[in-house]
Amino acid sequence: MSGRRKSLLPPQTDFSRSVRACQFGGEMRIHVRESLLEAPVSVVQG
């Protein structure tokens, strides 16, 4: 779950996925929050 090649994909893809997860409304919601927090981190590290 922690290895979703998010580092390989740009932040734009993460954001798009996060928006879709929000629509799902469920366990993904938690993942969305982490994705948003990890998105900026990936940009700084990458």
C-alpha cells in the first residue's frame, strides 16, 4: 500500500487520484489525505 510508484509519477497524477478517491468516500479518504501530504514531499525530494 505504501509502494504505489508515487515517486515515479508526478504530483499531478497523485492529485488526480486523490480527487477520485474523495468521490469514492470511504477508506480511500484517509489515503487521499496522505497522498496530498506526500505529493509535496515527493516534489521536494525528487
